[in-house]
Amino acid sequence: MGCLYSFTDRLWVPSMVHTSWNFCQVIFGVKLSGLDEFMEYSLFESKMGPTDLLTGGAFGPENSIITIIATTGLLVFLIWRLIQQDKIVQPFWRRDSIVIS
């Protein structure tokens, strides 16, 4: 979410991505970060598949290999674009000149 904010310079973008993700999980009736208390409010009843690797198991889809690969791919793309746009700031200990005021 930090890279998404850095890429867009808008706080509402990562906020809405996070909100949308949680909203979709509640709507489709899957576990939300391992909690099943929100499943009673869902519009649909979901049955997860037989393998925890694809479904995320007891934690929910946030722990599935599909979500991990997709978010890692997005993260790599965002970091690549931030480097191209020269938006990555060097930490103070790696900068050539340190100005102390």
C-alpha cells in the first residue's frame, strides 16, 4: 500500500483498494483475515476448495498462493515504475551529502 501511495501521490487510492478487498471478502462470504464472524452478513455462501494452497486455508484468500503471487507481481511493477520516475529516495546514510541544520 505504501508503494501504491508513492506511485499515485493520493492517499485515497490505497485506502479504497484495502476497503474494496475487505468488502469483497464479506460480500462473497469468505474469511476476512482468519475471522469468520463477518460471513453471516454475506450475500453469498462460499465453499472453499480442497487445497489450502489455493484457498488460503483457515486464514482465508489473503493467504492463498494466488493472492501472494498477484500482490508480489504488483509490488515489483510499482517499484520498477517508481525507480523509473526517480521517486525512490536514498536513505540518509547512503546520500552523498548530509545537511544538518
